[in-house]
Amino acid sequence: PTHSPTCESRLDHPLHTELQPLLKHRAEAESVQQLYKNLLQHSEKQASVCEAHIKAEFRRFRRFLQEEEELRLRAVMKEQSRQARTVSTKLGRIRDTLASVERSIQELQTQLQRTQEDFIFSYKPAQTHSPQLPPQPGPGLLLNQAELLGNLAFRVWRKMGKIVQSSPVILDPNTAHPDLRLSEDLTRLGRVDSPLDLPDNPERFSKHVRVLGSEGFSSGTHVWDVEVGDHPHWRIGVMKESFDRKGEPDPIPENGIWFLLLHDNKYVTANGTLNIRKRVQKVSVQLNYDKGTVSFYDPSGMYPIHTYKDSFTEKLFPFFYVARSNSDLPF
């Protein structure tokens, strides 16, 4: 094709040379600007989700506390009613005794009011008997306040602990690949049919479908269980904090990842396929940072599955991968 002298002169113009990097810079700045907008929008969604979840949890707590309050008040009223019936029965018997005594007193006083002569001729010994004195109050006629109120707050708190489930690992949604779906309480993960609309923040996995636990470890011994159940394809383990989350590095210890994989009914590690025939339903992961070991166990009998031995130089995080299936991966 031919170009007019005017077009060629524009392309060769010094200002055109200066314009190109500016256009590129503007495009990059707009891309970063859009990323910040996406992050802002997503953080607003996160705030709404957190607000709704917190409100729901506290509604549950308030409902529990209200039911517990009513239960404890009913216990007080029941105890007071029982004590009242016991005391009322004893008071009734005392009233009967007093009435009998009063009749005897009146009968004797009537006889004493007669003249002495009449008394002599008409006297007959009164057919009275000494009434049995009412018993003195015994123990157990007051409410057992110590039982009703003792350690009340602690007992309610301990009972509340039975309705609150804790998990040793809380997933970090800011690291989750868009193909992963996390439960509202951040303790389960599954796959979605189409990628979620999530910002590409630095913490998030972009290539490998993974998610990290929210807490990392740089010392000590830590254990958590993963209920893999009958899920056909999963990968769990630990990963160093600086692991490349935007690329596709090989899953080997040299790159900072120590894992156990189930695929095609075979258990696989970075060291090869394991000779395990029994299908485990739950896997315990044990990280001993100071000794440099990552171990996998079948907790049903603490049977060892595999142990990595290495040396760690930075913080390690639990990580999880799950393929598409009808079930989630809980822990």
C-alpha cells in the first residue's frame, strides 16, 4: 500500500514518537485504575457478606440466650412452686393442729365459767388429749440459690460452646481461585461451573485452582484434619508464603509446596505414587516447623501415609485444591 506524504510525515513526526509511550502509559494506568475499582467493589460485597453473617450469628446467639434465660427462669419458678407446695402442706397440718387445740381450750374455758357447784355435780373429765406439736422446719425448704445461680454465666457459656463449631483452619477468601466456592463460614470448599467475578488481587491464585488457610506458621507443631470423604480428586498440604500464585510452578518441595494428592484412585506425593489400598475418609496434616517435617496420617488409627523432611525458611500456609464433584471438602 502507498501512504500519502502527509501520513508519512505524521508517523515520522517527533511528537508521534513521544505520543506512543504516553498512550501506553495511559492504558496501563487505566488498567490499574480499573483493578482498584474492582477491589473497592469487591470489598463492599465482602463487607455486606460479613455484616449479614455476623448479624445471623448474633441472632442465633440471642435466640439461644433468650431460650436459656426462659429455661432458667422456669427452673426457678418450678423450684419455688415445689417449695411452696411443701410449706403449704405443712402449714395446713399446723392449722388443723391449732384448730384442735383451740377447740379444747374453748371447751375447758366454758367449763371453768360454770359455778363451782354446777361444776362439781356436772364435772366429767374432758375427753381431750395433748395434741402433737407441729415439727420444726427441717432443711430443704428454701430455694437452692447456689444451684440456680452458681457459675451461671460459665455454665451458659459452656452450653453455648456445644452449638458453636470451631475449625482449626479458616480459609482465606482473598486467596481463592475464581473456580472455587467457599462456604459462608469459610470452612468448606467446592467448585463452581463458571468462574466467580473476583478481583485479581496479589494474594489470589490465578492459574492453579487453590486456596490458602488464613493463618500461617513459622514455628511450632500444628495439626488439622480434612474430611475428604469419597471425593475423587483433591490435593492438600502446606505451601510457603512466597509461592508463585500467578504462574504455574511445578508442585515440588523445591518450589515451596508439600502435598498429598488423590487422583485416579491413587495417592501421590512429590516423591511418587504411594502403595495405599485403603480409601481414607479423613486426613490429618501435621506440620512440625522446627523439625522440618510435614506428615499425613489416617486419623482413624493414626496410620502414617507419608512424611516429607525438609528445612523451612519462611511462613507456611495450609493449602487446598478440589476438583469438580457433588461434594465439598470440609474440615
